[in-house]
Amino acid sequence: MSKKIFALVLAAAMVCAFALTTSAAVVPSATVDTTPDVSDSVTSDSGWSMPVGDVAVGSLQNPESLSDEAYRELRDATNQITNAESVGDFLADAGLTNAVSAALAGTSTSISDLSVQSVFDVSVTGDVAARLAAEGSVDITFSVPGVRAGNTVVVLHYNGTTWDVRPSTASNGAVTATFTSLSPVAILVDTSASGNLVTSPQTGDMHLEGMLVGGSLLCAAALVYCLKRRQEA
């Protein structure tokens, strides 16, 4: 009987492991509840340095920070990503496969290695808006925990209709991208083993995995209890 109990417990553990693997494989896994901060100063090609206070970052979780138009565009951008079966499917649907492949040229990263780190809205005012209008582009640096210098990152910009790839670089804990206009932005990172990204579970993933583990353990305990009662009877 003990061997039978052990087999049942092992089966429950295998179900738990399969469920965790399946949940971890969900892509693109856009962490729409994670909004990066703007770090350092905002710069331009001519050497101007502008205050980060002129850059506002908004999310769907804080709709009061967004105009009606910005909210609709960010919701549309987020839905396009989260409704896709994979990052590759999203990029194909958005007509970005060739552009992202070109951005990855010369790296060891493939499209299948990419995961969506965050999706958020960016708007500018004051000196940054003036410099953007005067020079046509500005460089904005976002705090992205886990990113290291040399990591492969892809920054996408959505104008409400189409997506485009923005020039970007990674440094320790940050991603800098060049923008010619602002609205929803998505940051993609290489989360493969070769990507060297320092990762930690997302809050939602931790809750889901905890529920799966807890449920499986309860099932296993119930099986053991019932079988022991049956054996005593």
C-alpha cells in the first residue's frame, strides 16, 4: 500500500511540475503592471541635457495619468501583445519581423529568445518637448532592473496605428532609446540562458505558481489521508 501512496503522491507532483512549466511558458508575458522610471537626464544629439521631470510615464493601472487618447492607444498596444500566442506571432502581426531581425543582426539573440519586459506610455513636455520639436529626436533612459550592459534589448514604439523599432542600448539596470515621437512603448529583452538577464518572478507569476503548488500539495495530502483511512478500515 505504501508503494501505491508514493506513486500517487509522485503523480501529483508531476502534475504540479507540468502546470508550472506550462504557466512559465506563457508568452509574450507582458508585465503591464511594471512601469519603468526615467533615469538620468534626457539628452539630444546636439548635447542638450534636459530634466527627467519633463518626461511622464503612464500605465493602464493608473489611468488617471493618461489622456483618453493615450489610454486607448496603450490599451490597444497592450492587447496586441498579450493576445498573441508568442512574441514572434506579435511581431509578425505587427509587420515587425524583418525590422526586429535586422536589429538583432550581429547578436546571438533570435526572436524566439525575446520576452516583453513592459508596455507603457511616454509623453513629454517643457524643454524635452521643445528639443524634440527642434531636433527631431531625444534619447530617454529607462530603469529596467535585471538588464546589464551588453544585453540584447529591443525597444518598440506604437503611434496608434503602426509599430516601429527604435535605436536602443542596454547598460547596467537601464535601457536608452532614441525617439522621434512619443506614445506607447514596449521593451523586449533577451531572456534566454545566453542573454545573461538577471530575472526574478513577476508578482502575478508568483501568485499563480503558489496556487498551483498549494493546490497540488493539498490534493496529494488528501490522497494520502484517504488511503490511510481506507487501510485502517
